[in-house]
Amino acid sequence: MKLIVTCEHGGKTIPSEYTEYFKNSLEILQSHRGFDFGALDVFNALKTLAVYSNYSATSRLLIELNRSLHHKHLFSEFTKGLANTEKEGIIKDYYFPYRNAVETEIRNLIGSNETVLHLSIHSFTPVFNIIERSCDIGILYDSSRQGEKRWASLLKDHLKTEDSNLNVRYNYPYLGKADGFTTYLRQQFALNYLGIELEINQKFSRQNIMHSTLKSILFHAIKKALN
């Protein structure tokens, strides 16, 4: 099994040609709406396990790389009102280059008779709509795909072995089969592709850096699950 690791919401960068649409929005860009706190840090801690890794540091508020082209939230309130030509330019310059690069790598690996495990690294805000989310690490997968189900169970077992106090939940705080990059890739690769999203609670993040102990736990649990 070959591991690839990606991070779709690694940064809050707005390309210079679009900064005018984000005037007076610095606070939002620096919030969890702009990017996933600590996700890129976890990605960097795990990428040595992978045969291929890729990330985006462009803010999800420019374009949401983890949504399909038809999704109503592909563009945020800052960009959804742009002219179609500008939207097409953003898709051409930022959406397709990232997603196509990852998809091409998976296609090449599967074409070489490899099975691909894709870990997409994300983080979530610990409180949403005044409700505390009771989870440390979420493992998101499609329960109808037996390979993903088995690997998710294996990873949870190894995480709990590393730290029995961790609250690890399946398909929380989101469903693994909801619209997203892994969902799209499952449609492209019916066989030999396992798409898993890791959602890590942002309570472990300080100044965009995840706690070192948690990163170590994730690294060793994933390494053991791969062997």
C-alpha cells in the first residue's frame, strides 16, 4: 500500500490580484473559516511516511478545494459574486492545478498496480454554534467501502494503543461520504483507492502548531497501521 498525504486548507493566503475583495476581512481570514489551524503542521509531520504529498496554502475563502465544482459553497461570500470569467480564472489557476496533480499521482500509482491510501489532513473548531464537539481525532471514511472501513478501524486501534485517553470517533464531526475531495476521488477510482480524512481538534493547536505529543501519536499510529 502506498501512502499519499494532502492538506487542502493549509493556509490563509489570498493572491495579490484578489486582495481587493478581502479588504477589512483580516480577522475572518485568520479565523477557522480562512484555514485549518495546525493542519499544515500535522501534514509536515506525516509527509515523510508518504510516497507523495501535496498541500495548498491558499485560503479556502478564495475557492474551496475540498468541494466539487457544483457545490454551492465552492466560492465564499467574498468571491461568489465575481464575474464568471474571474471565477473561471480562479478555478483554472488554483483549483485544477492542485486537484489534478493529486489525481494524476494516484492514477499513476494505481496504473502501476499499487493500492493507494490517501490521508487528507484537516482540523476542526472545538466549539461550533455554541456546541462543544466531543472528539479529539475524527476518522472520516465511506462505510460502504470495506477497505476504508477496515483501515479506519485499524488506525483507531493504533491511536488508542498510543494513548487510551484519546477520544477517536468515526465520521465525526462530518460524514466521510459527504461532498469532498476524497468523495470525488472514490468516483474516479473504484478499486485500489482508500480515501480517509483525518479531522483533528483545534484545541491541540497553538499559533498554528499542533501539540508535539499528538503529532508523534499520529505518526507512530499511522506508521504501524501501514505495516
